[in-house]
Amino acid sequence: MSKRSLEESRSQAFGGDNGLLPIQDLLSPGDEQDSATPGGANKKPRNFIATVACETCRLKKTRCDESRPRCGLCKSLGLECVYNERKTSKRDQSLSMIMSTLHRLETKLENIPSSIFNDLQSLRGQMHHVTSTPRAQPSPAVGDDVYRSTVTRTPINNSFTPAHDEDDFDFEENQTTPDAAGRIAISFSQHGVILWPGARQILPKQLLAAYELLGKNYVIELESTRPPLPMFTSPFPIHAGEHWLELLPLAMIKGLADAFFSVFNPFTPIMDKSYFFSFTLGSAIESGFGYTMETCIVLNVMALGCLAVLAHQEGNYPLPGTQSHRFEPPEWMNVVYEEQAGLRFFNEARRRIGFLMCDNGLQSCQFYLLSSVYYSQILRPMDAWAMIHRAATCCLSMLTNHEVNFDEWEGDMKSRVYWNCLMNETILVQELHLPTSGLSRLEEKVPIPKFIGFETTGYVSTRYPSSTVVDDSYFQYHFLAQVAHRIILTRIRHSLYFYSDSGAIPLPAVNAELHHQLEQWRTNLPSAIQFPDSYHPQSYSTPADPSPSSVTSPNPISPLPAAPNRPLSPAVAVTDAMLRGRHMIAQFHIGRPYLYKALRIPNLLTDDDLEQIKSGLQNAMDWPVTQGIFRKMKSCIPIKFAFCSQFFGQVLLFYCIAHSPSPHVRETLPAGWERWTEEMMRFLEDCAGQSPAVAQDLELLKNLWPGHD
């Protein structure tokens, strides 16, 4: 499969016969002045495949620069230049067309009726209904599918530039080089803040000197050269011998698996619980934990189960299947206590996968994704990226070489692993500028998962039944909502992250549209996962002795209880905090280009710019996943390295704004920002022992306050 250029993809996605102004025109306010007139000889050749090539270039299969009346090739050869179709020039497009385009984007989102989400429980059995007219007023009976079609049919994928592999790699290289429209690309990475010209004028010299000694790729270097995980396995119990896995009590195996499915799988739905307990687990046990893919998967589930048990202990939650209202350690609790919880099982899985590494099926993909989750939880981002890359290879093999029926259980499982893989890859790639797998090219082909239950195929999970306090639908809607949010966040990056010395960028119209669509995403969430505009960290308080009412609910998928009740389970705590947090993260990232502008040309800031800066800084504070119950329940905080990277950049930004020479910029600081800075530093200190890159980030930040311990 040939690799398309970013501009070709933009042209195909947003140009053509749809009558809309190409998105690159919408986002380039200076094009009318900078573009050559039709017939001008000064038009620069484009390094992408032409939308309307002349006949000579088509015959010779060369790239046409589309100059009129003759392209560069025809002019150099002295040939007549013939175009089959004349393309409307940018000069012919009016401001009303631009506003019309924005209005169309808004209209598409406004056609999403909020009334269809009022009764989530009644939608559970309606997945087979698919609306054929997305603009029609749907009935509440088909809300389940309408919500999924909303994610794919709204302008999230076809109104702004989607992510493409070639644009993700080395995004910082062009940070100081303007394009033809005078725009400079702003790095989406929080580690890139230290390279912002405006920030470098404010940051202490000792910090910049320490950074120069490290080099801009120090994070990748430190994480790539750190010692590998210990390669030996500690049997359990210690004197059990070489075949200790075969001697494990069934209650321990089931307990660890239940803990995994009650904590990690709900917000990273890689596995199907029914299939696991009906087939995968039994196959591994019957093989004596031999060298099979089922064994590898079970061992990874048990490794993550150890971390899940610790999360229950930290949050004082009862383990699944127990009758208590608090955490009571099981008889096998000592299995989770080792230098790295779950490592004995993870190492046994690593030992076996060597003989199975060439398999690219669904189970292999699940194994590598489970491995990436484990590496992510123990703060080894480069190892997690390697596993995601391997899982992506499995996805590409499954989805490009075979026909996939996404309306069946197996096909739907493939869409689940695809979206898990893509979302987690995007987070690491955008922060560390690592090479991508090419998985994003299938984004239009792979539908949002329907979460087709394995029971619908005629099998019923009778072995090793598991109990949960919250219905799976709650987590499924969370996952779908976060898939939609990831697409919006990618769109924010590709449409807003530009700067110009003229001060005209970011464009207010684009900013307003992104804010509008983010709010449409929030207000049209299913009622069970709705959250208010404001967030109060105290709503995540952790009572020392939770009452029965705080861990049970008459409606298992009703909205979360209000303060002071805590979340119903560790998984509910994570999914709710991540959804609320993602809304704040998107608001913050919409404001970051204005922070760049404030540090570089504060004299050109408008009143609207200052409001955007205030909003961005306010939404950079008190992220739910670090507050309340998570102050104790740290074993299940997801993507911790990504949060550490975010906090590194945010501490720098708060410092730079606080020390800006402009009083108007300093006045945008929200109340409590110093307290939040201290909390972010404590979070980094907690994680520094697990990651040399985080430890180095912490040392750099200490240069902001010399002599302060």
C-alpha cells in the first residue's frame, strides 16, 4: 500500500465535488494575498499529487504543479497545456463561503438530538437498528446505534484534517520555519514547551543550560537505554518449583482474572469477559499453562490482576464476588507482593511469546495490547510503544488482508482492539514524536465497536462466572465517548496549532467552532455518563469505612452519586475521571496556541485572546485523575507517563505566564495555580522512581526554584 502525503489526503477528504472550500483554505487567512494569480509563473510547485493534473502530466505520470495557463513541465517542454477541468481559484471564494462552510459543520452537529439518550437501559437490546438517514429525527428506540453513527457521521472525521502518519513524526522540526502562508507549526507535545521561543526568554538560564546538555530527545534516550525488566521468575510460593503455575489454586487464578475485568478491562476493553471465562482460561489450564497464546493472555491478565488487587486495597474496595463492603485480603494476597506487582506472571508470558511471535491473529493482538497496558502502568513508555506497534501490525494484518464482518462478534472484537490500539498509539506518538504504525489510515474503514456480546453467538459463559456492581453498558458508552473525544483532540491539533508573527492566527472562527463541537460532544453524551460544567475534586473523597449505600446502587448504570459518596468501584472512578478530565484536557489544548502567542507577542493580544488564555489555564488545573480517591488509589491511574508529560509542560507554562513582562498576561493566572503547581510536582515525585525520564523532568523543573527542596 503506497503512503499518501498529508496534502493529498486533505485534498481528497475536503476538496473535490462536495462544494465546500478546502480546509487548507479555511485555515490559511493569508492565501488570497500570497497565492499567485492564475497564469502567474511564480506559483511554487507543490510536493503532493495534484487534484487536477494536466493531460501531459497524466500521461507521463509526473506530479503537476497546476500552474495556469501552463504548468511547469509543459512550459519547460514547450508543449500546450490542457486541463480537462478548471478548478475554482482561491480568489473566487468569498468570506461568505467560509462562513457558510463553518455553518454547515455546526448544522451537522446540531442535528444530533439530545433526547435520544434519556433512557440508556432501554437501548441495550437495540444495536441491530441502524438509521439510514442521519439528518432525520431518530426515535429513542434506536439511540444505541444513533450514538455510534453520530461518532462516525458527524464532521469529526470529515470537516477538519485527520491525523496522518507523516504529520505525526518529527512535528517539532518545522517549529521555527514559516510555511507559504507565514504560519509556524506549534508542537502538540508538552515536552516541546521548553523549545517555545517566548518561553526561552523567560525560563531561568540554569534550566535552559541543563536542558541543552541533555538534548531534545533526552526522554526517548533515557527510556530506551534504561535496564530491562528482570528476566527471572519468582515462583509462588517461593519453593513451589519449576511447575508452580500448574499448582496455583483455581480461586487465585479466578480472583486475579476477576480483579482485572473489574478494573482495567472496563476502560481498556481489550478482552471479552464471557469468551475469556468460557474458553481462554479453560484452554490455558487444560494445557498446563503451556506454550499457547491462550496461556500468554491468561498470564498477562493475571499480571494486571495483581495491580488491580492493589487498587482495590488502596481504595478500600471489596474484591469482586465478596460480600464485604471493604477490602479484605484473600488467602492468596501475598502473590501480588513483589518488587513489581504481577511481574512473575508477566515474565512467564514473555517467556512463552517467543515461540508465538509470528502470529498476527486477534489473540496475538490482545496479548500485545495487554502487554502495553502493563508496561504503561509501570511507567515504561518505550516498552509500551513497542507493544502497541506490534499490536498495530496484527490489526493491519487482520483488517487489510481479509474481509471482516463487523456485524459479527469476531469482527466487532477486531474493531475494539483497533480503536484501543489507535488511541493509545496516538497519545505516545504525539508526545514523544515516535514513528507511527500507519494504523490511522484505516480510521475510515473500521467502524466504532458495537460491543456485540459473545453470548449472542449461541454460547453462554457458564464456567467461572464473574460479578460486577456496574453494568457493562456504562463502560461501553464511556469508551465510545472517549473514541469520539480522541478524534476531536486530533482535529484540534491539526486545525489550531499554528502561529504567525502578524498575530492573526489562531483564527477566532476556527477556535469558536472547536469549542462548539467540544460542547456538543459533552452535552450529547448519554444521560448515564453526563457530567456538569464544573468539577469539584472533593466529590472523589474516600471515606475510611464506606457504607453499603456507597458501593451499591439500585440502578447499575445510573449517573454517579453526588458528593460526598465515592465512585462505585475503581473502574467507575477511572472512567468517570477520565471522561471529565478529557473535556478539561481538550479545553486546555484549545488554549495552548494562545499561550504560545502570549509568550511570543504579548503586545498583539486581543481581549478575546486573553479570555482564551484564562480558559486554557483554568482547564489546566485540578485534573480529576490525580484528585480525591486517586491520591491513594495510584495502582490503576491510566497512562501515567502521559500525565507526567502534561504536568511537566504545564509547570513550565504557569511559571512563564507568572513571570511574563506583560501585566495583562500575568492577570490571566487562575486562583490556586501555585497550589496546583505543587500538586503536579508531587505527582512527578511519586512517579520519578519508576521512570528515568520523569526523574529528569523533575530535576529540570527544580531549576525554576533554586534552593527550594
